Amino acid sequence: MGMFSPTHWFIVLLMITPLMALLVVPTWRILQRAGFNGAWALLMLVPIVGLLVPWVVSFLKWPSDREQRTSTSKRGLIAGLVLLPLAVGVLALLVATVDGGVDVSKSTPKTITYEQAFGLPATR
């Protein structure tokens, strides 16, 4: 009873294929213009690694930049290395709250006084 029929898998394939193309095709073109092999864009399909590909490419020395018009500063590299774990942490937090969030719809509301909320002594 827990198995999907071939029709379900076909529908899933029809839905996922355009989404994969939206990730891979632009990344392939960007990598080619930067002078890299476009096949590296297939890494966008691997979970977590797909998040890292744009970060890594943005800080690499591009083979197509023969005139050395762009350079990666050390501050930019450090900022990227600091922001990447933060971004992954925020994504993990979002996933945790969406998947395993607390179901507050079944809890009964509790009324508290102003004094209780702010830890003040009761005035009565």
C-alpha cells in the first residue's frame, strides 16, 4: 500500500525535469562563459553540493579572465567563507521548523497577567 505506481513516478518525473533544467542550464552557461567546463553544472543536482557550486565558482580564478580584470580580494573570500555556513545554518533552521515544528493548534491558550509575563511582583 505504501508503493507508488509507475504513473505516479511519471508525473513526478514530468514535474521535476523542468525544475532541474532551471538549475542546470543557466549554471552550465555561466560556467562556460567563465571558462570552466559546463558539465560541472550537473553538481547542481546533488543536494547541498548544489548550494556550494555558485559560492565556489564565484571565488575561483576564472580561466576566461585573461586580462585579470577581476580579482578575488581576501576580504571577499573571508566574507564568503563566513556567510556560507550562516546561510546553510539558516536553511537548516528553516527546514527544522517546517518539518518538525510544534503543533500549536492543539494546545489550549493560557492567560497570564502582565506581572507574570515580566516577572514583576503581584500588585494585589
